[in-house]
Amino acid sequence: MKTGIIIIFHNFETELDRQVYIDHFNNVKHVEVCLVNNNSQDKTLEHLLEISESCKNVSVVNINKFKSDINAIRAGARYLVNQFNLRELAYIDTHTFNSDKNKLNRALNIIFKNLPLVIHYKDQVSQQKKIKQSMFQTIISLLDCLKVFEKEGQNLALQGEVG
């Protein structure tokens, strides 16, 4: 089974390094990526579509009216759940990186190289709650994963740059 990763973008045109994303996405297996354009007023959507054309595991969802982060994540989750048989869903919102594409690129690199730890983190959270959860309640924040990795001494996080 695959893992679904949702990445939310809003007016990220100048920070979007298309080739880095293409390299990341083409080098991961068992991952479906959904790039969500949250009503960008620049050329973010065009760049995301170019990335999806170069990567067979990347889809784009375009939101025409700006939505909250939660609603943008839900839009990506709905798309992924309807299109693919997924084991997990995780998300990251690019605005968290304050327009620093290098931090985001490093975070994605860490996440994709350590995907089994992301899955382990999700399993830990699910076991703690001990209740049946819907798919939308168990979408994990990749930023939270990076923080947990750092806390547990995994030396994977961005040395104080996240959060």
C-alpha cells in the first residue's frame, strides 16, 4: 500500500524550485503526492502542473477560492482517498517555512528518506488514542514528525529551523 502526501501551496511561485520537486517525487516509491494550490494569485498553479506532468505519482488539486489550511488539507485528502488505495495520509503546508525554499526542500528530503519513521509516528499516535478514527482524523503533520524525530534524537530534523 502507498502513503499519500499532501503539500499545500499559496502564492509560492518564486520559492518553488520545480526541478528539486521533480527529483524528490521521481525518487520515492509507494508514495502518491497531491499538490494543493490554495487560490494562488501568482503562477504557482502553472508550476505545480509542470511538476505533475513530469512525475507519474503527483496530482494537482486547484482550489479557486482561498480556504483555511484544514479545508485545503481536506481537499487534498478527499482527492487522494478517492483515487488511490492508501495506507497513510500526511501533509505539509509550505507557508510554515516563511518562503524559505531551502528549508522546505531539506524537510522534504528528510521526510522522503525516512518515510518508515513517519509511518511509525502515525502508528504511535493511533495507539495512544485507542479509538477508531476516520481517515481525516488520522492525517499526520509532517512538521510534527520532524519535531518528534528531533526530540527522539534521530538527528533528522532541520536543527532548530522547524517550528
